[in-house]
Amino acid sequence: MEEPSKFERYVYKNDSVYHYMKISLVLENGNKYITDAQFKQLITCGLKDLYGEVGASFPFDLLKFDQNELTGILRVYNSGLVKLWSALTLLGSYQNEACAFRVMQVSPFLLALSGNSRELQFGDQLTL
Amino acid sequence: MVRFKSRYLLCEVCVPDRSSLQLLEDRTIYNTLRAAVNRAHGDYGSALFNIGVIVKYLNAHTGVVLIRSRKKHYRLIWSALSFITCLENRGQKVQCFLNCLHVGGTIRTCQKFLVKYNRQQLHRMLPDCKTDAEKQEVRRAILSCSLSNVREEEADEDGSDDDDDGDEET
């Protein structure tokens, strides 16, 4: 007779130290050639304008960058999320050209960024 | 009770030669501090500075400055003090640094601290005196500085004061 398996439940109250943001850069005059270093430099400039030297030195990482779509995934510590998000909101221009950052998803867990019901596209197989 | 609580930063301006201290004005300190906060903390810092910060007192002879700020943001202003390297006054640049001595919740607590601090400084000056006359001067100064003015004010307002005396040591 095997023993009935014990039921265990783990509850994490925000166990994650980081927050992950999926963002995309929208330029007024269509896409330009921007490398990942320039992308990160642009975000750092935005942080520096709003929060000064102290704010610009806050560490954040660009984990993934898609050059064609100009989308990326940022990782930042929990204490810096509000600063980073507000700096992205207020960033208005890149090389004298109007631009905007769209924040598509924010989550403390990276796995949650892999699926997004807003961008889900139903294939033809479903129309049966 | 709902009121604005503030923190007073008692600072000292340290310069290599004391004669350049005489030219200081509170507007100089204010403008320098505003530039330092703008550089260190950006637009957010400038906005906080505009709202709550004012230079309340400046003593050009001893170089003591009293800066007032809101309770929520005094640490931000305090951190920008370390980035000040020179004060500019009518085209003349004075190399200096600002040393924060005390953080108090009211002007009275800062005043009490200043009296104690000055007395300690005079005690430290005593062994350095070269001549007897100087020693007599210093001893007389130590004996004359007292808290009696401050104590009279306290006796008047006993019990009715619920000031938030946030005495923090630096």
C-alpha cells in the first residue's frame, strides 16, 4: 500500500527581486538602424534627464533586443521600476526626432512575458 | 494635527583661507545647491528643491549655514551637498566643501547643538594657543557661551510644544 502523497502548497509573496518589462520603440518617421547599445544609451539618457546622475547610474539590463521590430526586454530591480517606467514615459526624442516608448508587458516573472493574449494570432487551423 | 514638517540641515562651509568667507551670501549658497541638486537628481530633484528648500541662516564669519527642507526629501538634498566643490560669488570662485554637522526638526534644536559644538571647538583650540593672552581669551569665551537664552524660551513654552524634534546625529 503506498502512502497517500502529501499535499504541499507554496505561496510566494513576490519572491522575485527583479521586474521585467517588454517595451517597444516607436519612431515618427519609420524605423531607423539602432543597435542594442544605442537603445540602452537612449534609455539611460532619459533616466539622466529626469533623475540626474544618481538616477542614470541605476543598473538595468537589456536582455533581448529585436532590431527589426525595435522591441526589447528590460530587467530592473524592484526599487527602480517606478523610476525606469516614468523615464520611459517622458522620453520624447531620439536624435531630434520624435519617438515614443510603448510598454507592452510588465511582470516580476520572465516566464509571464513569453505569452501575451493581446498579440495572440489565431492561425487558419482554428476556423474549422 | 496636519502641518508641514521640515528638517533643518546645519552645515559648515570649509574653505582653505578664511578671508574668502566674508563675501558669502545666502543667495550664493542657494544657487550653488540648486545647481548641484539638478546635476545629481535631475528634473525630479529640481522640482523638489523649488518647493521646499530655503537657506534660512548664514553666518559669514564662522561659515555656518542653516538649510531648511521638507521632511520627506531632506536626504536627497543632503546627498547633493557632497557634490558641491566651489561657490561662485560675482565671478569669483571659492573652493570649498559643505560639511553637515547636524539635522534637526526645528531651529531651536539646531541652535542648542550649535552652542554645544562651538564650546567643543573652543576646547579644542585651547591647547593650540601660543601665548597666555590668547589662552585667557579662549577661556573667557568658553565661560561666556551658555544656553541661558535658549532656556528662557523653553520655560515660556513648557508643555505646549509638540514639535517633531527629529534629532539625528550625522
